[in-house]
Amino acid sequence: MQRISTVLAFGALLTFGTTLARADTYFELEAARANARAGGPVSERDAELLERYGCLSGTKNAFCERLRQRDNKAYRADKRRVRRD
């Protein structure tokens, strides 16, 4: 009986520990997006998160515009077909 309760407690601890780590990253990402809407990434970490996960679609700032153009170029390069005459 002792082992079962220990295993269940350990499993619950792992589950809640992982959830908290994800929530921290989510809030950090939302803070970076808020900083971008306010004028630009404030720190290197904000810039890293915005490069990885992207800005919100309506964000008008030079950093997010550069990211959007970079992403569009990569997408268009994949769509092009080579003409053979």
C-alpha cells in the first residue's frame, strides 16, 4: 500500500511540475509579445522567443516586420517550381 501511494504521489508531482514549466514559458512568450506591441523586444530573451514562436499578426514594429518578411521568403521558396523548356 505504501508503494502505491508513493508512486501516485510521484506521478502527480511530475505531472504538475511539467505543467508549471509550460505555463511559465507561455507567460514569458505573452510578455515578449506585449513588449513587441509596445515598441520592440526589450531583451535578448524576448527576441529569441519572438523568432521561435512569432509575433501576433497585427503587431506593427520593425522587428516583427523583418520576421514576417523572412518567413514569407522561406515559404515562397518552397512553393516555386522550376520551369523546364
